[in-house]
Amino acid sequence: MNDHQHHDHSGHAGHKDHAGHTDHAGHAGHAGHAGHAEAPAAIGGEELRDIADVAAVEIITSACVHLLSAAAVKVGLAEDEATGQYQDLDEARKLINALAGLVTAAAPEIGNEHARSLRDGLRSLQLAFAEALPFPDDPGKAPGEKYTGRVS
């Protein structure tokens, strides 16, 4: 949705960022923005208390699992009933790079047990990616290898 498609019932158009979110800064007192003005308060209350109770290790591993799952789908490891599989290797490459960077950076923080599991999943994903390619990447150019070293 672009700025011209945004419907604002208060007569004030908000600024949109690249993700499509509208910035209503300075307009919180207008009736058309009352719902938006209350959203930060809702996030600041119960949801912040909930996130405050979650250990950093859990948040980091959860983010890694989301990246791992999304990359597995993009590599083509999830089957689609109509076409047989989903596959977008360009997207998979981005997700694997992000996962490798996060796992590498977070390993000292999350401990060996968590890091080992994530590295194993990452390695399996990197190998599946290599198998899905019609032609292999040059050594050191495969996704995540700048963080993990050569995977074979």
C-alpha cells in the first residue's frame, strides 16, 4: 500500500516507512488516531512484562528457529501439494546468511548446548541448499560460509 492508498479518517495523512507502517507522530491527540495512540501503551504494559520474563537465550534461539524454518521452506524442503515443493534459492541464501551470522555471533552468549543444536541445523540446511543448486557455489561463497567456513 502506498501513501496515496492509505485511508486516514481524521484528514491527516501519516508518513509511511518502507515497511508500510504509518508514523502518526504529533497527531496522537486527534480523534482519528486514538487507536494508534493507545497501541504503544498496550505494548508497554502486559506484552513488555511478558517479554521481560523471557531469557535472552530463549529469544535468540527462537529467532534462529524462525530463520531455520523459513530457510528450509525456501530451499524446497517443504512440499507443496500443487507443485511438489516451494523453492526460492535467492531468498533461502539470504535467510541462511542471516542465520549463520546470528548463530556465530550468539554462540558465546547462548552456551554450547544451544549453539551446537543450531549449528547442526544450519549445517544441514547449508548442505540441502548445495544439493538444490544446479551448479555449485565457488568455495567460500555458499550461504553462511563467510561465518561458518566451508561446509562439505
